[in-house]
Amino acid sequence: STDMHGYRDRAELEADELPAYVLLDGVEELATRSSDRRGPQIMLLKPQIFFVPPPTENQFNVGVGPSLSAMRVSMIKAVMQDGSLQNLLGDNGYVEYRGMETDMQTGAEVKGQFRMDFAFAYVFNFNKL
């Protein structure tokens, strides 16, 4: 099947689950230190989005480069233009695209997989929990 699958916090994927995007929750940390540690803080949530394609059927990986580029653009647009995400982050929140790492490099698997890094900033007010 060539239908795209999506998973959250998954580890290994089976061949029939590919192609797939996997969202890992990543890390949450303070964006900036406020002098008032009891007040609202700006937090960064840094999820990772992986793309895992089905195996290529050619050893030369024909078409992998253009496909990676297209998938990159598609995912950046989807995340940066997501109205529901913007609503969750609030008026003072924002989304940053932090970069991408592919497996198309020395010492990697060279299968056309990639990881995209984002940062979502939002106001955390523990008094409102």
C-alpha cells in the first residue's frame, strides 16, 4: 500500500506500515528565565517528526533526493500553517522550524529517511493548572 500512515511515539515499524510519519514528543524546556519564577514562563516543546519511506527498489536510490525535498516542504507548510496548533500555543506562542537531518550521509542507512526538528513556544502558568 502507498497510503501514508501517521504514528505518535512509536518505535519500530513494519513494512506494511510504510510510508509513515512518526511524531516523537521530544523535550520540553524553559525558553527564557524570568526573574519571577512563580509567574508564567515561556516554554519550548521540541518535538521530532520522522519520515520513514518504504525501501527503494534500486540501489542507486533514484528519485530519493527530490522526494525528500518535496516531503520536507510539505511537512514545514503543514506544521507552520496549522491553525489548531497556533490556537493551542496562544497569542504569545510561536512555531520555529529548527532543521532537518537525513540518513543520506556517511555512516547512516541511506534509505531516504529524515528527522525534522521544530520548537513550539507557549506560556506555561502553573497557577492555572
